[in-house]
Amino acid sequence: MIDYMNCMEFPVVVGEWSLATTDCARWLDGFGVEPNAPKYGVSCPDPIDDSFLTQYASAQLNTFERGLGWIFWCLKTDNYSEDSVKWDMMKAVENGWLPSDFSGELPTNVQTACDDDDQSSYWY
């Protein structure tokens, strides 16, 4: 979808994403509001391991890099509970879930996605 929107000259910037998989971070749902995750059988803190978070981050970055950019939810959170660090870019880099250098060149298939799509028989 991001490739399609970019090819149709509707630039895409993905805003406010994180590595959180629940709403367990303090005050995320509002001041003094309890999280909804436990109501659905998900414990707080969510017992997700580093390996999953690294893969999850990679999948999101590989998708979002197809657009013109992305914005991580928060550079730094004010408390470091087990759940709030998933909203904190500095902690995500420190924990190895996100790379420390985002300036690497995009894979060729991402760079040529629009050109490749123009050659597709789907559009003709």
C-alpha cells in the first residue's frame, strides 16, 4: 500500500509508531485509566522477549522505509517500566531492538519499486 501511494504521487510518512504490543504503559489510555490488555487475557507487563521485539522492529522499518519517512512515537519516555520502554526510541536502540544507525542505503527492490510497478502488466 505504501508503494502504491508513493507511485500514485501521494507521499506517505508513517507517524507515531512504537514497539508496544499492548496498552500497558502507564497513562497510555489516560491519566489514572487502567489498561485494557488484561481484559483480553494479556498480562501487564507483556512477556515479549528481545528476539521478538527486534524482528517486530525490523518488519516495521522494512515496511515504513518504503515511504518518505517515519516518526517513532517518543525519543525518550519519563519512566522506564517494562512496558514504557517499548515507546522509547533511545531505550529501543540501547536494547538492540532498533539499529543505532538509520542512514544505511535502502535495498534495491525498495529504491526501484515505482519503476518496477510501472512495468507491470497489471496497469495496462
